[in-house]
Amino acid sequence: MKVKRQKTCRKLMQLYCSSYNFREPYQLVMDGTFVNVALRYRLDLRSLIPSTLAAQVKLFSTPCVAHELRSMGKEYAAAAAACKQFEQRRCGHRFGTKASDCLKDLIGETNEHHLMIATQDKALRTHMRAVPGTPLVYLSGSVVVLEPHSQETLQHVQDTERAKTQASAVEKKMIEAVVREMANVNETPAAAAGVEDTGLGGAGAMPKRKKVKGPNPLAVKKPKKEKEAPAKKVKRKLDEVEDTAEELGSGEADKKGGKKRKRATKKRKLMAVAATVGGTAPAGDESD
Ligand SMILES: [Zn+2]
């Protein structure tokens, strides 16, 4: 049973940590009714509460609580003494303030100091449930119980989560401005062409689209290289062929230079062979 209770307490505290910024060690403020019942059952609150909540917990009381117990007579003198043994939370009240009012003031409307309240006072617990993010502890017999989340606590968590996902007031204004500009552009079709250049200052994607409009530069460059390079080569080799053709005395130069040069050397060899066989000396056989 104890392990199960620890598990439920841990789960309950998880929401307070994630949505209300509670951090260990938790700060628990006890009132006179809670300390009095604990005394009756002779409970060691310093060890019992941390073990039940499965977390580090600092126990507090307030001067107002001890004073109220003392004012209630000898019956509560032991409880008053027990309260004084815990760390006293400064409340700034004058003596005579009711303990319940003291705790209400400590929590305020938002529980900004992330306090937990331990009380047997049902009216006080009902009041505290209305403050979102206020964990409430009470004793059921000798068992420490952490109350489930109140409706107000859960509602507040839902509201804050919703607020996170929705656009803020500033974002809404920006969206409205953009929508208005878009509407103006659509009304004047002549201006639609200029939209990408000047139309929406805030829309950064529009100029990029214009850049993309042309053909893919990677697809264009490759054929250009293939077409341009051979043309230059052909020009160069045509010149070379013309030079060699003039040397050989054969006037006509074909367009395919690489093969032409090889043919030219072949012709030179043939001419050399013909000269040796026929006895006629050709003009360009000096290289052979
Ligand atoms: Zn006080």
C-alpha cells in the first residue's frame, strides 16, 4: 500500500513540477489542526511526510499558528510547542491573526512561492482548492494523504497549454497585416507581377521563387560545355590542318582535325615511300 501511495503522490507532484514550477525540496506549511492530529497519533512528521511523498520536503509552520494554539488553552499547549519546533515561515502578521487567514495570505491568489498546505480544516482546504497549483495534504487517521488536483488547477493547466499553441496578440497582428497586403495585391492584377520584387517586405520566400524560375543551372551548364569546347577545338585544329596542308601542298582541309592530322602524317609516309619507289622526291619529306 505504501509503495502505491508513493506512486500516486509522485504522479500528482509531477504536474505541479511541470506546470507550476515546483522543485524539491518542497515547502509544506502546516497549521495547528494538522500538527494536533499528528501529535494524537504520535506521528514523526519529519520522516513520514517525505517518505509518503517520496521526495525531499521542508516542514514549516507560522508564528500565527503557534500563537493561536497557545491562546486555545492547555489542551493545545503541546501542539503549540510542537509547531515551534518546525521552521517558522515569516508572514509579517501581528499576533492575533487567525491561523487560517495567515495561510490564506501566504498562498495569496497564485501561490507564487510554490507552497504546499497541510491542514485538517475542511473550509480552509476548500478555499485553497480555488488557488491553482496549491498541493493540499491532510491526515486520514495516521495516513498522510495528498489531495488529487483540484478542478481549478487542471483548468489552469489546460488554459496555459492552449495559450502556448495559439498565436500571441503580436503574432495575430502580423498575420492580419500580411493577409491584408495579400488581398490588396490580388485586387490589382497589374501589380501582381511586381509582387515578387517589392510587394511583401516581410515575405522572404517570394524573391527566391523568382530565382528558381529559370532552367536548372546544373542541367544547362553541361551541354554548353560540350558544345562550346568542341567548337573551339575544331577552330584550332582547322588552323593547324590548314598549316600542314599548305606544307604538304594538298589544298583541301576537312573539318575533323584530329583524324586529319593523322592522315597528314600518313600522307607524308606514303609520299616518302612513293619517292623511294618512284624516284621522285616530294616537297615535304624532310621530317622523315
Ligand atoms: Zn501569520
